Amino acid sequence: MTWLDLAREKYPGREVERGVPWMQRCMVDPDYLVLVGRNSAGVAKVYRRYNIDLRGRLEMLGARPQPGASLEAFKMVQIMIDWARQKGATGSFRLDADSGVDFVPFAKRLGGKHYTVNFYEI
């Protein structure tokens, strides 16, 4: 499985192929970590918020509805958090999704805190 195969499954009707250049950059940029497993794929990054605190962020995470895929994805997130800390991230590691995925089970197991953020799309 490639991340593109998974993206096609998870986002039917969307032009996921347009994400190929982004993924190619992620694969060579040292501020990104790309993980691809049997049934899941994910991308994390480290960045400076307001050019001050180095933080980690989940950029993409997808898993097929297969037995064990959620555990594989959860382990990827653990690896991503450890990687961000090794890169020097001292701020938070952010989990959120624009696809409606609820990360509550992952966040609870990882000791995360829930924040409600209001945003607007126009």
C-alpha cells in the first residue's frame, strides 16, 4: 500500500494526486517524518509557533478499516511524538483533523488535553 492508495480510499472524489508534490517534499525535508505501514500512513512535522516554541504536529494520518490498523496508526503517532521530542520540540504535539476524525481515543491514551477552538471557513 502507498499513502496515495490510502488517500484515494479515504477521500473518494477528491484530487488526492495533487498532494504528490507535497508528499515528495515531506520525504526529503528534515522537519517532516513520513511513516507508511501495512494499513496506515502518517506524516508529522516540527515547526516553530510564532518563531518561538518548537512544536510537533500531525499533518496526516489515515488507516484502513482492517483489524489492527488503528493500533498501527496509534503506534505511528507515538513514534511521531518521540521523533518531535528528539528534534527538540518542547511545546505541544497537536492532533487534529479536517476530515471529522475524532482523536479522543488516541489523545486519552497519550495523556492529551482537549481544547475547543473556534474557526471559520468562508
